[in-house]
Amino acid sequence: VLSEEYAAYAAAHPEQSQQEAYAGLLKYVKGTGRYAQLLTDVRAACLQVVRERVRKEGEYVPGKQATDDLRDRLLSESFAYLRQQLAKVLSHPEGKPFGIPVEQKPHPRAQQLLDGAREMDSKFARIAAECEASGHWDRAAQYFQNRLVLEFNAGAAGIPVWFDFARFCMRVGGRQAAAEEALKAALELGPTGEMLKKVTLMLASVLLDRGRCKDAIYYTRSLWNHDRTDEIVNFLLAMQHFAFKQYKMSRRFLYLSHRPKDFFTGCPDEAAIFNKVKLYCNEDSDDDEPAAKNAPGVTRTTLQRPKRLLSPHVENSAALDVLDMLVEWGLPDLVLLVYADMGCLHKDTLSSERLCLILARAWMLRRDYVPAVSQLEHISALSGSNVADILCAESCFQLEDYDRSAEKIEKVLQEGLDQVDFVPFTRLGAIHLLRRRWMQARERFLEAIRLNPSSTDAWFGVAVAALREQELGEAHEAVREASILDDHRPDVWAISTIVHVKLENAELASKSFTHMLQHNLTNYDLLIEAGQCFLRPTGIPSQPKMAHAAAQRALDLGCMTGEAHVLMAEALVLMDKANAAVLQLQLAIGLISDTVRRSVVEHRALEICKELNDPPLAEAVHLAMKKAEQQDAEMSRSIG
């Protein structure tokens, strides 16, 4: 890719060795800002070499997976060829004199590669959002990290990605250190304009949330020194100085946060501004203590209105903007600091619907859904806000009050949303699945798909509902779409396994099962159901090893329902290990609390013992049965 430029550089620096000239040229390329494009061109050139090797290979059959030996041989030959070409370029430099610009022709596939990277970034962002919404935070973090390692996001294009990752870390909680590092990485990439302000303010807010007030003030002051009239910056500085117990400075910045820009006219420096504030605020005292203490009982865990500490006389428009911004960034504790501790909100602000929504969202971020529901119900009763109803439905869903959640969503859908969104439909479909209302769930998921065909959750919901209704053709199409949209989602592969077994596609069922285990499915019920499919399927041979693997994975994850032991026992019977199967059934008898289900397991254990003609083993089963009955009696006595 750089053969001509290398030749020119080597000719201009004959005293340097090959490696020195190579390193010097790379440094020059980086200085001209072409290094990222260079990596793209080199990658494309390497891929072209590999493709040529594959095309000329007689043993390779197009459309089929290459064997491991063939794959290793093709890659090793391609690598050897590339090293040979590199040696030729380094040892025979011929080209134009260095310093004369070499015409840079874009690689014919450069735009295609760029479009592919952009599409991959969009896919990762979509999947990360879905994982976060469904509570799979580790998977969401993994997809954010996948976005960050894309070459497409290596430079300034990666600043919004680092910023979004920081917001995600704060929203899910417990990842404040990762959020801080992400924001610092974004600053190192050199953001400008509004993005610089957002990144800096969020970093300062995260530091304040972590108790590092001095560092927070340092970063916010860097913005204030450039624009002292910014209302949001002034209000954040008031918060930071308040948390640092510098109450006089806090009052000054709070006063500045609702001053018009004309107020700063004629104030060339910080001292002049604060002298003017003293004049207007009549600051006679040099003390740095709060003017009043919080009202008794007002803490960050109540929704009572505090006694105003800083006694505002006018409504501060910057306050609500800052609180909204803090909730958006996932910093609920700072919202409650302003509401419950500072006492700087005007009475009109305290009674506003916007503040009530902000507080409710703050409680939701803290996973404290009971006060959030109370607040949202109050807003809904006063104004009939659709936003309040949607948030209330989500809070009720998290509290497992599914009927109330469904009622709220249905109410909003009947009244009509201001902006049509697919999320309420997917949430309502999930509630219908939990209630085993398969056809209603299917209809809601299909409505979500009509609004957003790229929703993996919606396609997965259709697949589950169709499978339960034994509509295998529709289930197969839906799960195929879901696997295309997110091929790393384990529950999708679990449903795919069950569907293919029922459709008698043994090879595809086996592949889906392998993907399910590779991507670490943690749902016990799906693991056991997928394993049970392989015990005695119709139309294809039974595969007890698959069932055994599913049971073992469920036990490794800590499944204590007893069903994993039952599944493993049935797999062991098919593997001609009946004695071990009886031992597993004994463990299941001690774990299963449902007496009807336990009697079935007991009968199965005794049946195997009879086939083995092993009285001691049967006696052990009877002992396990007796112990389970004793446990039931003790439980009944304890309940009273």
C-alpha cells in the first residue's frame, strides 16, 4: 500500500536501516492523519490475498464450511506470501523522491468497508439498547465494548460512543469507575463545541456523585472560565460547592444561574462578578454556613418538600434543565441532592408536573419503584399524562404487578400515543406471555414489528407465542429473523433448538443447541425444555448427551427445582447408566415441593429399580421419599 512512499523515504534517508525507514515512514503517515485509512487499506489488501487463495484452491467447495486443516493451510500460505511481498518492498526501494506528494488512490472497496463498519456499529447499538431494556446489562456492556473496538470508532467518531457507554454505566448502577474512564477517553479524543460541554459536565457530575468535589469543580470551572454566563454551568457549580460545604460560593453561583447575560456586562474577571453579586445579594457576613437547616424528616428517601435553604425568590429555569440532564445521565442521587438537601427550588417549580416526572424517573433509576409509582399515579390523576402512565407501567412491571402494568399500557394505547413507539407493544406482549395468553401476545408483538422490524424482542416473542400454539412454521420464520438480528442471544437459540427438534431438523437442532451453550443461556426453564426435546423426539434419533449437557449446565448455574436432576436421570437411562439415574432421581425427590410432581418422580425411580432388580437401591429411594414427607410435615408446622 505504501511501497512508493517507502521507496522515496528510503532514498531520502540512506543512513537508516530497513526497519528504521519503515518506522519513520509510519510516523510520517500518522503525522499527516492518514493512519486510520492506511489500516483500512492494509486490511482490504490482506483479505484480497486470502480470497484469491480460496478461489484457486481445488479442495474448497463453495458454500460449505472449510475443514480446519484446509483453513489453517490457506491462512498460513497467505501469511507467508504477504511476508515475502513485504521483504521485497523493504529490500528493493524504487520510487519517486521523498517529499513529492504521491497520489492517494482510494481502495475500490474502501467505501464498502466503511459502510460495513457503519452498519455493524448500528447493529451493536441496537442490540445494546435491547439488552439494557430487558435487564441483560452484562451483554449490553459487551456490545458497547464491541462498538468501541471498531476501527470506524477509533477517532473523533468514537466520542459519542464513549459518551453513550458512560451514560449506560451510570444508568445500570455500580459502574461509576467505568463511566469516569469512558468520559476521560472521550475527552482525550478532542471533542469540540457542544459535545465538549456535555462530556465535561457529565464527567464533573460523575466525580461529584463519587464524592470527589474538588475534581468536579475543576472540570466545571474549565467551562465557566470560557463562558461565565452559562446558566447550567453556574447551577452545577452551585451544586458542587454545596456538596463541598462551601455554602457562600454555592449561593453566589446559584444567584448567577438565573441572571440575564446583561448582568455580566462590565465584569472583566471573576472578582468583579463576585463583587457585583455581593452588592445585589447584600452579603454582609463572612461565614460559610448554611442559613437554615433542612426540615426534620427530609431525606433522600422521602418525597416531602424541604424547607428552602437558599430561599429563591424567582423560579430558576436552569434548575429543571439540570435535573432533567442528570436523570438522562443516570445520576439520581444528585437530583435528590438538589430536591431534598439544597432547598433551592421555587414553589412554582416544586408544584410543576415536570419536576414530579423527574423525581419519579430518579426513583426508577435507584430501582425504588414504590415511591415512583406513587408519584406517577399522582401525576396521571391530575393531568392524565401518557408519559406518566408509560413510566408507571414500567415500574409496575418491575414490581411484578403485571395486571396493573398491562392496564396502564392498554389505557395509553386506547387514548393514542403522541409519538408511535414499539416499546409499549413489546412490554404488553411480554406480559401476555407471562400470563400464557399466547394469541394476544402474538398480536402485540406483531404490532411492535410493524412499527420496528428490527426489534429482536418482538420477533422472539412471536416465535415463543407461535411455538406454544404449535404453529411451528410461523415459529421457525420468527426465530430465524430473531437470530439474524442478534446471533449472540442464547434464548433465541434455545427456542430455535426446540422448533427444529419439533420440525425433525436434527442437524439444525444440534447446531442451535451448540450456539445456545456457547452463548451461556442462564434461563433454567429454557435449558431444561431444550434438553428434554432430545430425549425421545419423533422422527429423529434421541441424543441423550445433549440432554445431559443441558441438565449439567442448569445444575452448574444453581438450579434447585429438581427438574434438572430429573432431566439428567432420563439422559443417563438412555446412556445405559440406570444406577446413576436413580441417584439423580433421589436428589430430585428431596428438591421438588409439588407433591403431585414428586409422586411421578418417585414412581419413575421405583420403576427403574424394578427393572434393575436392585432391592437396596429401591430401599434408598423409599428413604428419600420418607425424608421428603418429613420435610413437608416440618414445613406445615412452621407455617402454622
